[in-house]
Amino acid sequence: MPAHIEVYYNGDETAEFWIEKPVLRVGSNESCDVLIRSSLVASHAATIQYRDGGYVVHNRTESPLMLAERTIAPGASESWQDRETLLVAPDVSVCLVIDGSAAPTRQARDNTVLKAYQQKREIERAEQQAIEEQKSDEQQAAGEAKQEKASLDPQLLVGGVCFVLALLMLGGIGFMLLKPPAAQSGDPLATPPNIPAELLKYKSEMPSDLVIYLQEAQQAVQRGDATLARRRLHRLRAELARQTTERGELTINRNGQMFDYGPSLTRYINYYLAQVEER
């Protein structure tokens, strides 16, 4: 992915703009390249300029802007470094992210690719929200069912419990026979730090979006950037949930056997999320 601008409302990322030309206008006016839909943001709040291999931001408002911990006076300019955040309103900030080359990269003359990418991100966020709401509903239903079960006479449940246990035992045997093998001790996919490199050997068998998000999450983890790693790991988790919902088991062919890599990828995400969220 080329250099891009991420827009945050109340701390949550809601839009992303690829940098496709050397000068970009930032503001709430529809003509701006980085459009921020907030009445608190000036129609033309700032101008971003690519110059001498880096970026400079110009304050176009009549009030000071905060870039990281530096103040940009009205009409003044400041060098903008990778992953620094520019506060353009009390609840709106924009972040410059440079992965690879900092130079602007044109994607399509009519921005078709960019628009498709933004629409895709919006769909992903909506799907993730739906998954979270579904989990909440399931937890609530489980709690109500537990209360109802507790109110029943235990003696009436003995026969039902035995029957259910028998079904579970039979079903478990069948499931073990049909389910692709999981990672065993000593397997690279059983150790979180080794999981990305091992999985990416089979990237041609994996969904392309999942591959991209895994690569970007691993880059942030290797750089030690806790904030970026946390954001990308959550994005990877959402994509994994979406792919699992659509496809069921996610498998690759390892040594002639179909291997379910979903649990290994989940282990990787949880392992590093636990680390970055402690910082």
C-alpha cells in the first residue's frame, strides 16, 4: 500500500485516503482531496505537500493546529513525519502513514480503485459491527437460557443430560474424523512468532485481503509500533471473522492434508494484541 492518510473521528478510524499526487487539500469542502465530514473542520484546513522525499503540512486556517506535540501557527508550515497525528478539530485527527515508498502513487485516473477500497472498508466495518452485535445477542440469550435451566427440577434433567452427552460423544468422534488437523506442538503454526512466515508460504491458497492484512499487521509488530500494530491486528481479526463467516473453515494444503489455519491465525492475533494492549 502506498503512503496514505487515515482519518479518525473520536479516536476511531473511519476513512483512508491514498496519496496519489504531490499536493492534497484537507478540509470539509467537497472539493478537498481528503474530505472530512465535520462541521468543526474548516472548508480548507490544511494542505499536504510532498517535497524532497518527505511531507510538509501547511496550516490554512485562522487558528493554530497541533501536529503531534508541535503547534503550527496560522499560515505556517511544518514537516510531517510518518505516523504523526494532525489535530484538525477537537474530535477529528488525521494521521500520515508511510509503508514503503513515501512518494505519491497514482492508482487510477478516475479514483475508481480508491473509491472501491473505501467502500470495501465501510462494508468490513459494518460486518464487524454486525458480528459484535450478534455475539452480544448470543451472550444475552445464553444467560437467559442458563437462568431458565437453573429453575428446572434437576431430576427431570438427568435423562436429557445423558442423552446430550451421548450425542456429543458421537458427534465429537465424527467431527474429529472430518475436521482438518490443527497445529501440533513443534509445528511453526503452533508458535505465534512463527505463524505469519509459515502461513505466507501458502498465500496463493488464502484470500488476498487476509494475506494483505496479515502482512501489514506483521510489519507493524516487527517495527514495535504498538498503536499501529493494535489497529492492524484488530483489522486482521475483523477480516478473519468475515472470511470465516463466508467460507466456513479456512484451509490450506500442507503436506497433502487440508489444514485449518483459522485457529493458528487467531492464536497469533490474540498473542500480539495481549502484548500491545499492555503498553
